[in-house]
Amino acid sequence: MRSRISVLPAAARLGWLDAVRGIAALIVALHHLSNDLFVGFGAAVREWFDPGIFGVMAFFLVSGYIVPASLERRGDVRAFWIGRLFRLYPLCVVVLVAAAVLLPRSAGAVDPSVHDHALLAAVANGTMLQDLLGIRSGLSVMWTLTYEMVFYYLVTMLFMVGAHRRSGSAAVVLAGAALFLGPWAAGWSLRPDLSVRTLVAGTALLVGLGLLCLLSGSRPAQLAGATMLSGLGLVLMIANSRSTPWESLLILATMFCGTVIYRAERGQLGRGAAWACCGVVLAAGTTAGLLYNDGPAQIRTWTASPTAWVSAFLAGWALFGVALLLRRHRMPRALTWLGVVSFSVYLLHRPLISVLSRLMAHVGHPRGAAQLLWLLAFLVVLFVLSALTYHLVELPGQRLGRRLQSRRRRPRAGDDRAVPGKTEEQRVLV
């Protein structure tokens, strides 16, 4: 009975993170569905509020909250990266290949580059930095994984040099850079000087070398790999991102704020300092969105107006904040389940929408109550497919990753970076 009681608070605490992920994934899916099913209504909403930005900002806060904690609790860079790679790649590869092979090109389930330049697209997407290389993501939603990878690089480097507790400083510096670079860096690009093929090949080489260093057992090699990958990610993100530098930097600042909140909750950072850091990032995001998200920037941020970007940015924070306040309460089981399979929901919904669009083109666009029936059918199929891919692809990939982590170092007494037992990272979904 004692062990059962001790497990309940942890389950409740993780439940609120699952709830945020579940809501965010569902909102992103409905946002993309509205482009085809609720065309007029969706366009009206997007003029004032961008549901996609709302969902991904909530995702980024969750990643910032939990991913660095998993590295620090494990205290093993190699094990952390094995876990990350086997969390992301199996499902991405399966969904991308299945969508490219099983669905006709005219469906638009994958980017045309996957068919026209298969090798180039495979290499670029294989680095998960494709959004910084002049190559569109094979699955359009994979652009967010680019920022996840750059964040992992930075977190690993800070951990290696013992600066991992300085999350607040990182958030403030990145937010300040977003404001400072916003008016000037929008037109920067490496592509006029480097061909896309050269950039992709060079990046793939550096990413491969860097990951080999991180997966080695040598601390100097791991530090070299983390430093190289962090520098590569920042340079590409600022100078060659599909998005604007101010949005890219604010994404990273938001993720580090998730870590700031984690540290404040664990007593590793004062509440006042945490409030100040988050306030700076919120103010910078609001100011940058209102000042810079116009003209060509709107094409690169995929938002309809400054108001749409800012309202969604703040709403993503609000969702995370409300869930944080309710973290000691049990979340609805449906939401926590949705959070568990949210990565599958996130990757599968766009190919499924492509199928739905082709069906509607044959039978005619639904109106009125029929739209709700199509919506219900879409959600049922999406959830069933997500449950299948979670159990058949995600879980086996995670199990294989855990087997490969067998060489993790044993935690030392008094080492706050390594805590025995199951880590939160085993539950995290990007």
C-alpha cells in the first residue's frame, strides 16, 4: 500500500503535462483540418488567432520543462541521446515513408521534394534540421522538430560545461536577441553563397560527426560534439531558417522558460527570478510579434496578422500556466491518453487530412451537419491510427532505445544529476 500511495503524486504530476500535449496536438490537427473542412470559419479565426502557433508554443514549453530534467536526472549524455533518437526517428521514418509510398503524389501528403529529389530530401530530413537548410519538411509539421533538435544541442552543451542551471539567463539572452535582430536579420540567408546541396551535405556531415561524439563514452568528445552541434544549430537558425530569426529565437527562449519553471518548482531557482525571466520572454514575444510580424515576415511565420501571432503565443503560455496550477489534480483520462499518443496524432493528422480532401473532392464538400459527421469520422480514424502507431512503432522504438542505454553510468551518492529509477524522459512526447 505504501508504494502505491507514493506513485500517485508522480502520476498526477505527469498527467498535467500529458493534458497539455493532448490539447495542443488536437488543436493543431483541427487547425489544419479547418483549411479543408471549415474553410470560411477557419480563415476568420486565423485572422485574429493562429491555433497552430498556440499548439506548438504549448508543446515547446512542455519540452523545455521536462527534457533538460531528464538529462540532468540521468546524468548520462549518451543515454539521453539514445533515448531522444529512438523517441523521434522510428515514428517519423514510418509515417513519412508510408505517406510517400501509400498515398498518391497528387494527395499532397508529403512535400514534392520527397518525390522530386528523394536523396536530398532524405538526407535533409534525416538531420531533422531541414527547416534551416532550404528544404521543406517531408511532413509539413516536422518543422517543429528542427527547433527541438537545436534545443537539445544547447541543453547538452550547457550540461557538459556545468551551466545547465542558467536557464533563465539563456531565456533572457535569446529573447533580447529576438528583439534586437528582428528588424535586420529577416533577409539573411546562406543560400546565395552556398547551394542547397552543399549546405545539406555539409550539415549532414557535421550532424553525423557530432552525434557520434555524443554517443561515445568520452567526455571530451561529447563536449566537442555538443559545442559543434550547438554552434551549427544557432548559425543555421539565425542565418538560414525558413522562419524569421525573431520567431526562431523566441521559440528557443520559450523552451528555456519551460526549464526555468521546472527549476523554480524544484527550488533550484527563486520564484522571483523565474517570474522575471518569464516576464521578459512574454514581453519580448508580444513586442516582436506586434512590431515585426508584417509584410514578408507573415509569409515566413505562416500567420495572418501580428494580432494572430501574439494572441496565439500568449494563449500557449496560458494553457501551460493553467495546467501547471492544476498539476496536483488528476487530469481527465481522455486528455492524458491523448497526451500519451500526441506525437502520433501530430505526425499522422496531415496525411489523413490529405486523404479526407481527396474523398471530399469526389463526393462534394460537406455542408452544415454533414461537416460535423466528417469531423467525427476524422477524429475517430486519427485516434485509432495514433493508438496503433503508438503501440506498434513508438513503444517498440523506446524499448529498443532503453536496451541500448544499458551502459548508463550508475548514479553516485550526492549527485543531483542522476536519480535512480524511472525518469520522466521515458514519458515525454515531443
